[in-house]
Amino acid sequence: MTIMKIALSTLAALACSTGASFARDNLQIAGSSTVLPYATIVAELFAENSGFAAPVVEGGGSGAGRKKMCEGLGEGTIDIANSSSRISKSDIELCTTNGVTEIMEIRIGYDGIVFASKKDGADFALTPSDVYLALAAQVVKDGAIVDNTAKQWSEVNAALPAQDILAFIPGTKHGTREVFDTKVIVAGCEETGAFAAFAAANGGDEDKAEELCMTLRSDGVSVDIDGDYTETLARLEANPMAMGVFGLSFYQNNMDKLKVATMSGIVPSVESISTGEYPVSRPLYFYVKKQHIGVIPGLKEYVEFFVSDDVAGPDGPLAAYGLVADPELAATQAAVAAETVMGPLE
């Protein structure tokens, strides 16, 4: 594969011009299991084409990666946190406390979360309301807030299969969980009228209503998965009637094993996400410790390589793996070139 022919001479020159002595000469990266395969692809290509040492890329979850990044400065700390959800104010406060005061936010593209079951399983046409009514701890029936006792999907929606409800969903440390909560569970809660009922029952407190919406069943039908998507797939192998939540790219690379559900009538795909039709999509990021640029060899060069047209563009290797290219990639490239740090969160 030919990658970044024009940039290679520049990268090689930068690598050769690095004359300082460092305790480590490779980048340290951790975080999102969704971003992990993309970062691994880029790390391998970067090492092959740049003259820099191969970055070390690990998973662990978006929240865990951001926390590691915010532990402080120096060669004993990581340089980049991969994330499938946006950094939080509490993350930034932790970073600031530990001296990490300049953070670059790099959006690499988009992904979607999908609901999928075994390849030979039943067809599912889901809505956020269906998922909420299946997995929420409490729902509204006949105007009253009651504990959720639904056993089968057909009890939630008569058009769904008469199949026991069992869903393997991302654990709370995963960035995927945030989009699952906000774009599926809370959206379904609002659609069913439960959000308004929860708010009314708590003096109009919408924060409390959202909290109650996101409180899921603890009777075994909603199971958090703290590992990556391979663990979720293994759970489906052991429970053929179950439903799992995956990233689009993982699904696309396992279509021989999985059957995807539609969401609100839309089939998840690169096309439906890029047009905004598919309702459960999210941007993917990584966060760079700018204070390590010029200290850890190859840091800025890696970031520039990652967001280049040849790598993150619509015809690059990341798109081939399933990443939906960012239509504003050129703006990201300009921000990287200028080493622009993120401002306060809105």
C-alpha cells in the first residue's frame, strides 16, 4: 500500500533531525476500544513510512484512557488518549490539577453503534422506544411509573420477535455507552413519555428524569460488557438469542457472524451515517498532550499522518476498515498544523 508519498520525505527528515536523547522513543497511546483498531492501523503505517519507532497502542476504554492522559506530564505518562466520546469537564479539571494544561482535540471521523444478533437469528426493526421499553428499570404504563417486567421483545412491540430479552451493552467506562444512553435510551424515554413522567414526579427536575431514564434493569436482561467488542461477540456465541451493541466498523468486519437491526427504519452503513440519516452515530476523537510535542519524538508527525487525506480521508485505509470520513477533515488538518489547543467546553 502506498501511503503519503509526498509527506514521507518530510517525515524522514524530521525523524533524522531529532538529535536529543530520550528515555523512550515511541509514542504511548491508550483508550477507546472503538478507536483502537484505527489507531493500530495508523501506528503500523506510521512506523513503516516515517522512520519513527512504532507507537504503542492499548485499549482500556475511553474514560480510562483520558484519565491516564490526565495523570500528569513526562515520559512516564501517555501522550494520546483515544476516545469514542468527547472529553468531559471533570477530565479537564483532573488534567489541569496534574499540570496537563494544553490539550489538542482531534476528531478523526464518525462511527455508529449498531444492534446486532447472530447471523441466523430473527430480523429486528428497532426504535429507541423499543430498546428503552425493553431495558429500562422503570417504564410508564397506564399513566403510572412501574418496574419493568417485560420478558420478550414482542411484549415491547408486537411487531418484534417473540424472543426473550437479553442484551449485551457497553459498560459505563466505554465511550460507546454515552451515545447508547443519550441517543437510544434517553431518546426512547422521551418518545414514550416516561421522561416527562419522571420529571413531573420529581418536581420538574429534568436532571433527575434523565438519571431515571438511564437506570437500566438489574434482573439479568441488560448485561454490561466491560471488555471490547470481541467479548460481546463471544457472549452472543454463547447466547444465540441475545442482542449485542457494537461499533459499525466491528459489525462490518464480522458480517459473516452478525445480523444487524435497523434503527428507526434506517440500515446502519457508512452512507447512512455520512448523510446523517442513521440516528445513532457519534464522532470519534483522540486527545493529544501538546506539552509532549517536541519532547516525545514523532508526536506531532503521528497526528499529522493520522489526519492526512491519504489515511483518514474517504479513500484511505481507515475508511476501508469502516471509519466514516469527516467532511471537515481539512479544518482538523489546519488545527493540527497550528497546534491549536481546545477551548473551554460549552
